[in-house]
Amino acid sequence: MAELKFEITKSLGVLSENARGWTKELNMVSWSDHDPKYDIREWSPDHTRMGKGVTLTEEEIEVLKKILNGEEIEDDIDESQFV
């Protein structure tokens, strides 16, 4: 299995820390030499190991900010298609 290549280009903040010292963080991360994206996941204290997380584009983080601020979101999703 190929080694996962990543670089934390900017640390934006720690959301929490568990008893083992792992921290859930919001960072800008470049995966495999691509442009950095917003990334939320748990990291070991030395940042050599990571847990599962979520990576968001600039557009997705803007929508998330609006949702968290309780703003009305315009979308083109047809909700009648959901069961």
C-alpha cells in the first residue's frame, strides 16, 4: 500500500482533546501535493497518525458557516426526490 502524503499547511484550531492526547483539529491540509483544503479530524500528539475525518472545499466551508450561523441556504436540491 502506498504511503499517504499530506502536509498541514495551516493550523486553524483545536476543537477538543481526548484522554490519550489526540486532538480533533481544523486545519488546512494538502493531500498528495494538491491545493490545501479545510480538514477536520483527530491527530496523534506528534501529527504522525490520524483518524478518519472530513475534508471540505472553500465553497463547502462557506455553506457550513452559513448553516452554523442559522442563515437561509439557497440550494438547487429537489427535496421531493428524497424518501
